[in-house]
Amino acid sequence: MTVGRKRSGPAGGLVAVLALSLVSLMLFTVYVKEGDCTSGGGCGPLHTVQLGAAEVLRPVRALLSLAVSPFDAAQDRISGAFSGEEQRLRRELSNARALAAQASDLRRENERLRQMLEGQRPGYEYAPLARVIAPVGEQFTNRITINVGTEDGVRPQMPVIVGNNILVGRTTGQVSRHTAEVMLVTDHNFAAGVKIVPPVEFDPSSGQVDPTVTGEDVTYGEGILRTNIEGYFGVEYVDLSARAEEGDYVITSGRSGGRELLFPPGLFVGTIESVSSTDLDQYKKIVVEPAVDPDDLEEVRVITDW
């Protein structure tokens, strides 16, 4: 007959749990009634066991702390190293971005200057490329000072352009050896003989006019470019019967009645922004948007002969 180990049933497990809970409760009650050893009284048996265990385990805790401390120091050093490396990389990234932005600005500046230097038209003579060094502004004037003068062949009443073909003003009588004052096209005292051409006839980059691309029976307007007393920059004295439409180009005419004017022909001035008239008007009212904003000028060139 084989004798097997007796298995405990669910009731036996429950009795064991209840017994352990009762013993724990009794020990907790005794521990609380013993009081605190630090209050001046003696320590009970349970407190004595607790303190003894703490004394026995204290060297173990010290050894564990000593063993772990190098790892803590290494972790601190690694964290510091990563933090320092991150800061260094951030500084390098910031410096790289600043250098990239500076290089981009230099490329744009170089391209702009190169285009201006290469924009010289055949048959024209120019003073050296001039930089705007100061504005000269009063209530009804719009002028600048540039760093070229008589030493560079500059004299009064000479056209001043941007690029190779955009008229922005003319020199005044205030010309010294190394500087010159420029009256901009938006100045109230500026005036120039101009004519109106459709975009298909004119190439602003070269100044070439090709009238063969439009009908011969169409008469385009001519007049005087100026800023009126109301502050509108436009063309005056354009006949009501002449063509002048929004989007047409305004260029210098160069001649008038067989007489050569102050500016060479074909300099681009701007684009017609609006055209209006009434039954009582003798001429069209034409507002022009300048090809270049005078407030944005940095470098210009003076045409000394053509």
C-alpha cells in the first residue's frame, strides 16, 4: 500500500492565513506598547531585536554604498560630459547658421554688384559704381548724396541709373570732387520728357524699343514725368486721344521736337498704375509706379556721356 503526502484543502490554507494575521496583530500591539527607546525608557524585546538587526546590517549598507558610489560618480561625469557636449554642439550649430546666413548675404550682394557692373550699355560712358552715403530730405525734396564727384567725371545734370537702364534721378549743381547730390525722380523739382510704350514693344533690361510689333495706326502718349503738388508721381500733358493704359511702360523719350533732352532715350522709369480723365479734363491723369523704390537705393551709376 502506497502512502502519499496529505494535501491541505482550502480550509487549511484559510486557517493558516488567519493564524499569521493574528500573530502579526499581536506582535504589532506589543511593539506599540513597548514605547520608543529614545524617550528615556528601556527597550522592549521587539525594539531590541530591531536595533540589533540594524547594527548587524549597517556594515552591509556601508559596503553597498561604497560599492555604488563609483557608479554614481561615473554617472554624474557621463551626464556632465553629455551636457557639455550638447552645449558645444548647440554653439557650433548656432555659429554655423550665422556663417551660412552671412555667406548667403554676401552671395546676394556679390550677384547684385556683378549685375550692375555688367549692365553697361554700348555707347554709354559711366562714372564708377557709386554708393549712397546719405539722404538729403526736406519738405518737398527727395535727394541723396553719392560718393563720386568731379574726380570721377561727374558733372551737374547727368542721368543717374540703377542697373543698366532704370532711371532714378539726375545730379544737381551740388557736385564736389568726391561727392554729388542726386535729385531723385520722385522729387517735386524733377522733370523728364517721357513716352508711353506697351510692354510688347519694350525690353526694360536692354532699353530696346521695337515699334513694329504693334499697329502703326496707334498713337502712344508723350508728356512730362514729374511729381505734382498733390504728391502723385506720374505723366502730365498726355493728350486725351493718345493711348495710355494700366500696365504700359514709361520710358525717357530722349528728344522732343528735334531737340535733344537731358536724358538719353529708352531709360526705364516705371509702369502706369492708373489712368483717368473727365469730360472737363484737357489731358489724361496718369499715375506711375517707379521701377525702383527710391528709399531702397544702395548703389547707383552716373551716365557721363552717350
